[in-house]
Amino acid sequence: MDLPKAGRAYAQERLGIAALQMHAAKRGQIWRETGTGDVGIDGNLEFVTPEGFATGRIVGVQVKAGPSYFKHATAEGWKFYPEDKHKRYWESYPLPVLLVIHDPDSNKSYWTDARQVLRTPGTESAYIEIPRRNDLDETDVFALFRNAGLQEQPFISDLNEVLIVLLQTQSQEASFPLSYFDMFVQGLTNICRSLYYGMDLVTNAVEFNLAASEFEFGMGMGDTEHQFVFGFVKFLQAQNLAQIDYADCLIDWVDREMQPNFVAPLTQRGRKLVDLIFKKEARLVEQGMLPAGDGRHVAQEGFFGMAVESYYPRLPLIRAFQQAIKDEPHNLA
């Protein structure tokens, strides 16, 4: 009989989508399949809290199903060879992209964040490795949304309480006197619309606090202090105070084992926190509990810029390179 044939590939594809849909339903997450215009993303997952609140933390998902995706085994998992067009698409996608491969025979699915892999310097460009340890059924829900900035610490709805936490969250190391409040107000820049984060700011704050407390030794910094400082980034994310590219931060923090450096716009909530600090300062000055700053305020912008000594010695080389290219256009080939 001459009739249209659906083919095995279609059936495998739907089994993969169904597995993802079932995974989301069992864990109370929201799955939205792409109804039209599927050009590299099959759908989106949105994180829902255990209390049932939708959070707006979303990841894109691309599902590939069938035995062919398990042919290229490695010691850690499997190699997936995407087309260049998909690599470019996923790398530039505004959300993390979970690449899921599904085995219809075993009904097992495995995943990795393709966008994070493609954005991480030094990774293999020909393929994306999907780790065997990333069994979808055994994955904690928080892990799927980590690169979307999801934090396990609770959201604090009252900004007054947020301010209290900023003030009370302090390093317990005597040689590293620093609070989250230090980092927040000292990092304000761009007319208090943005927040700067970097180790130079941390070092300056700690050294000032050491001098002010007349501590007889210098700054000490090890893993505990680094964890404390990066905890501030997590706090900003959890409390929705700044629009941080958290996935990019994790490339430095996890893959490079170093602190990230960024300038992030404050959210509307972050700007309200600045206003709250300003109002509390004004009240303390009025009550005589705080000296007037003579035009300076606790929450006020600071300026930042590239250290000129880090690039100035290269200026002659940069100029010479441009001249050489201009004289020898074929050097661009």
C-alpha cells in the first residue's frame, strides 16, 4: 500500500521529548515544547520551587534520541558532533542550552549545558562531551538550572531584611575583615546603576578595615576567604539585586579556579536597596548618630577603569601591527 511513512526517526524523536516531559512533570517543573520555529531548541524548562512558585529561571533544551548518539563513547560519556550552525546558535543563545541525548531502548537520558561548553575557552571545538554521570533521572533539579543563576538560598522579600543580611554577613577571619555590605556599597558605579565586582575592590576594602581596626598583621586570603567573596555573587543572584551573567562567572570560578570580574546593571530591586541605604543614612545624620559626609554618601558611585600600566607598554606593538597589516594585506589570510 502506497501511504506516507512516518519513519523510525520520528518515533525516536517523540520518545526523547516524552522522556523530558515526564521528567519535568515528576519533579513539578514547567516544560514548554517549541510549537513553531524549532531551529535548534525543542523547548524550555522553567524552575518551580518546592512550594509551587514559578521563578522565571529558564533553560533551553535540545533533545536528540536514538542509538546513533551513543556510538562515540569516551571514558566519561559520549561525544556529540553538532553542525557548525547549531554550535553558533547555541553559543549565542540568551539562555543555557541543555543538550539531552536519549536512549529509547534503556529509556535513559543524559545531559550537558552545550552553551557553557561552547563558551568555555580551551574546550574541544569539534564535539561536545555529554558525561555519563549526568543521568537526567538522577540529577538534582537545582543542577539543571545552575547556569541560569538559580541559588538554593531563600529569597528575602523585605529589603530591610536584605540590608540586615548584607551588614551581618561578615568574614570570620581576623585577617580578612569584610562584609557583604562593604562589597555592595563600595562596588557601586555608573551613577549607582551598576555594580562592580573584582578582587581589587575586595583587597582595598579589607586593607582599609585592617588599618581602621589597627590589626598588627596583613591580609590573609585562602580558600575560605575566596568562598566567602564568591558567596556575595550568589547572594546578589538569589536576591535579584543585579543582572549578572552567572554562567560566565562560573567559567572563571569553576573551570579557571579564579574570581570573576564584572560590571553588572542593578535590577530595579537593587536600585531600591540603594535608595533605602541613602534614606537610612539621612535619618542617622538627622538624629546625630552619623556625621554628615559633606557631599559624600555611603551608597555613592565609584569610578573604575583599566589599569594603564597593564596595556600601555603594548601600545607601540599595537600600532606597529596595524601598520604592518595595512602594508601587507595578504597577512590577513
